[in-house]
Amino acid sequence: MRGTSREIYRGFVLDYWRKPVPTSDYDWGWTHVDYDGAPDAFDNRAGYAPTRRAALLCIDEWHEEDFLNREECDEHSWGHGDQCVGCGEYRSLDL
């Protein structure tokens, strides 16, 4: 792939830009659409990777960690599916 490209994956903007440095470790950047880059924000929703696949894996790992760090809800909010938007727990289907 040459030049630049941009796509959205799981709420993150994925950018490809081959930089004029002797390494490809930073060719793919990923940034959450709500990323706050201020130094005092401590926002970990951005990073770099050498390949598209590695960037996608970083995003998947971020989602997994975010899911594991959620606290249990007192009241679930199911939104449009079977997963609580607050804690990520899945609704049990009592048949």
C-alpha cells in the first residue's frame, strides 16, 4: 500500500502513512473517535503499529481490557442488543 489511507474500525480511526524514517513501526496509527490528547487526560485510546493487522489487534486488545475493567451495574441498560451498555454483561435468555 502506498501513500495514505483511513478507515474506521470499532470506534477507532485507523490511518496509514508511510513516514520518511528508516523503520515501519509507526506506519499505522489508531485513534479513538473521542480521543482527548491533552497531557492531563491520561487517554490511552491511541497508538502506532507496524502493520494494519497489528493495529487491529491493538484495538481489539483495548476493547478487551475496557470490557474487563468495567464494574458491575446496579441497573442494566440493554440499548439495542443483548449486551449492557454500562458493564458489558450479556442478557440471559430465560426460556
